[in-house]
Amino acid sequence: MSKLFLVPTPIGNLEDMTLRGIRVLKEVDLILAEDTRTSGKLLKHFEIKTPMQSHHMHNEHQTVASVISKLQGGTTIAIISDAGTPAISDPGFLLTRACVQAGIPVDCLPGATAFVPALVNSGFPNDRFIFEGFLPVKKGRQTRFLSLQEETRTMIFYESPHKLIKTLGHFATYFGADRQVSVSREITKLHEETIRGTLTEVLDHYRAKPPKGEIVIVLMGKSSK
């Protein structure tokens, strides 16, 4: 029986790829990639010639059983996402759970993930926090906001640029316009920036300057005073 490796990939700066990650991707028999075209560029950059197979949110339910079969047959497999750590708002959880249930060893390498630098850069308390990932688009969105209104821990969200203003507006409605927020975008990339302030201030900023790139929102928890 072989092993499944979860290998983080850079979220922007290729220098964030670890030496161990490169070695593992070269040594395994097969790489499962969220998008083989995107990952192909990464593998070419690091001269990794390991075969790839598509494994993404639209097919992972159908492919898990065959991947487990390969692992049980002795194939060593690594899974990567387009950027960051697999299974963190990316494919990987279903396969990891299936491996655990089947008694197949799993090894998640440490490496790049977007929410950690965004949290630290915010300057908000980070001894206790919650990671919410992407909010529901429609169904369950209001319920999620209501469930978080009394949350005192720092909250972390992922958001797309075209939905940022709408989401910040919802935050102002449910958490108060004066709640402190930190928005980091393009982390590790050339145009990386973090905008901090009240929800009103940050909303005004992005209304005047529409955002681009990958975004992490860090929201201060409710004051316990």
C-alpha cells in the first residue's frame, strides 16, 4: 500500500515552493491536479516530469474510488491545487477522508496558504480565530451572517474581486459599519496590498478603486466588553 501526499503550491511567488514539495512531486508516480494546464506551468518551471491527472470539484466524487484503488495497488500519489494547500477551500478533503477510512497513510506537507499571512498582516488578535472560507452565494448566506453576529474571535473569509463590495456591504449590515476589517489581495504577488480600517472606510476605498486579484478578508470579532 502506498501513500497520499498533499503538496501546497505557491499562491503567487514561485519562490514559496518548498524544496521538499519539489522532491515529492518528482518522486511520486502520479500527480492529481485541480487544473492540469495551470499546474503544468508549475511543473515545467521546476522540471517535474511526473504524469498528471485531473482532479477537481466537478469530478472528485466520481474519481475518489479509482484513486483509492490505485493507492491500494501501490501507486504513490500527490494532490495539488492551483494555488495554496489542497483541501483548504480546494479539492482534497474527500480524497483525504477516503484514505483515512481505508487505512491509507496521508502526509500533508507544510507550505503556502493565503489566510495565514492575511491574518498576521491584519494586526488583529490571532491567538483564536475562525476560518470561514467562501461564504454561500445565495442559499444559507443570511443564516451564516446571523450565526456569526456574536462571534468574538477574528474571522477569515475568501472572496472573489467582483463580489467584494457586496460582501463588505453585508458585513456592515450584520456586524456594524464601524467594525474593523483588513482586506489583503494578491498575496506574495507584485501588486500585493492590505487595506485596513472600518467597514465603511474600506468600502469607500474599493468603491473608488475596484479590486482585482485573489482576496482574503479578515474581520475583527465582536468586542466582549
